[in-house]
Amino acid sequence: MIVQALKWVGGIDGFLELIDQRRLPAEFVKLQCRSIEQLFESIKTLAVRGAPAIGVSAAYGLVLAMQKLKPADGLEEGLKVLIESAEYLASSRPTDENLSCELERIRKSEEEFVAGQPEATVQELREVALAEANAIYREDVDMCRRIGQNGERFIKKDAGILTHCNAGALATAGEGTALSVMFEAHKNGKKFRVYADETRPLLQGARLTAWELKQARIDVTVICDNMAAYLMKQGRVDAVITGADRIAANGDTANKIGTYSLSILAREHGIPFYIAAPSSTFDLSIKSGAEIPIEQRPADEVTFFGDRRTVPEGVDIYNPAFDVTEAQDIAAIITERGVIEKPNAEAISGHLSDDSQDSR
Ligand code: MRU
């Protein structure tokens, strides 16, 4: 059974239930988010993480923010709270495009509602936000399933697949992106082995990807991040598949720090490198990866390993959370709409504007 990373409980006065991913795999604990401030903190500290899961959670975050509206408040006040809250949540993980995309989607649906029904109440405005957040959730589940189906063919029988960070069910509302491809291949009876990079500094690969794949009974082996080249040299890796946090118009892709070096290693060893991500991860407003903002994280994620300090006091730390893989090193981007082979600006724009593929 695939784990459910997040769930809205109740109606407009309800709350968002999250699996606290900071505590996995040692403890399986659920968190109840009842305010936008609590959700902001949960996103910032990676209790909920992974670009699509953050986007869906933030959509529900706006529903939480609007709970403070009083029935007597006007629509103008309702929209003001919504816009301010969206700006606040967008600042929590600046590299994540799904976050801005889903916040923008709620804002648009609310503005359209107000334009069409200027006499509506804030209660109705809140209902619209919840309905839209629920639609985003359902579409995310469907998107994951389609990505799995579209990418499954890239996993050959008896292959060794390397992945980085966690792009699984914990990172989405559904079955994941990169891991959905693996779950689908597994469902289809293919035998293969996954190498999960441990993914320093926060160990999403070791803690979360290994946990998910083990539950699904997929053969998984954890390696330290600095072992990938050696495995490739040994011929153990037939493909690399990762998720993405933001994809520029030319196909340059931001993902967890360390993904870029894997792409260069893959090129050097003649191994195909695939990105699995929904359409909502593309940011066509930026031309290339050089424009993607890279989130900087606190130093103590590097200076401590668990509770133990591993770096001398007073030493400078640099802790970027993401890096950018160049489009030229990506064999294909797998989306819910299909596959973009050898991604470039033209192929991406054609793929995203093909209405016959629209899932929304
Ligand atoms: O810092 P994180 O754990 O949120 O980083 C997550 C990743 O880099 C994932 O690969 C990406 O968000 C895709 S998740 C489907």
C-alpha cells in the first residue's frame, strides 16, 4: 500500500494532516496543521517536503489562512488575506515551482469567483478555496499515476536504477514522480534494483526513499552520495531517474543538491538520465536554469549528523538545497502528458501547449 503524505480532514473549518517526515524512518507520526504559521514551519523544516506535496499542502494552507475571516468580513478582506498568505507561503521554499503554481491557481479561482459573484459571502469564498485545493489534490494523484505509466518503459528488465533524494509518495499527494515510474514497473512484474543515494545533508534518500521502496518490496540498496561514480564504472547503473523542483523553459532542471553531479557522471558513463515531473514544475517565465533561485539552508544541517557535531565550531558552511542539471544532459523529461525526449525550449513549449494531453 502506498503511503498518504498529506490529507485534509473535515470541511472549511478542518485541518491538514501530514506525516512528519523529519521523524521517519524511526517514527511514523502524524502532525495536525491548524494554522498557516504551523504549515509554514512544517514546510520550512521539511516535515512536509517534495515539490508537489509542498504545492498541494500550500493550497490547503490558504484554506487554513482564511479560517480567521469572520462572517461579517467582506470579499475584499477575504482576497487580501488570501494574497498576503500566498506571498508568505511562497517564501518558504523559493526554488519550488509547484508551490507558486498551486498558490497562483487558488488566487485565480478566488478572483474569478469574486468577479462573477460580487455579492457572495466570505464563507462561500472559503468553500471555493477548499474545493480548488481538493481538485489540486485529486489531480496530483492522477498526475503521479500517469507519470508512472509514461515512464515505466525506461526501466528495463534486471536494470540498476539510481535515484537521488525522494521523489516518492512522500513527496506528492499520489505515488510520486520518479518512484511512481518504479512502482509501475514493479506492478508490471519487472525485476530491477534501485540504488538510493543517501542524499546529504538531510538524508531523504536513505530515510525516505529506502523506506518507501522497502515497503513496496522493491529491491533497494542505499549508497553514500560519493559512491555513484564507482557504481557506474562497475556497470551497475543502467539509468538515473530523479524528480525536479523547477524546470526552466529550455529544460534546465533544479533538483536536490547532488543531482547535477550525477548528470555529469551519467553523461561520462553513457547512462541515460531521466527527470520525472508534472507540468506544474515547468516555469516558462525563465529562459534557463541560471535564473532559478536556489534556496540556502541553515548551517546546522551540515555541522551536525543527527545530534552529533561533526564540524569544528566557527567553520564556515555553505548549504545550497538544490542545483541545476543542464538540459543537454537530460535524455528525457517524463510528465503526466507524455515524454519529452532530448528536451529543449521548442519541444517543451510544444509538449505543454498540446491541449489533447491536458489533464487539468
Ligand atoms: O528538500 P526536499 O526534500 O523538498 O527536496 C526534494 C527534491 O529535490 C525532490 O526530488 C523534488 O522535490 C521532486 S519530488 C516529486
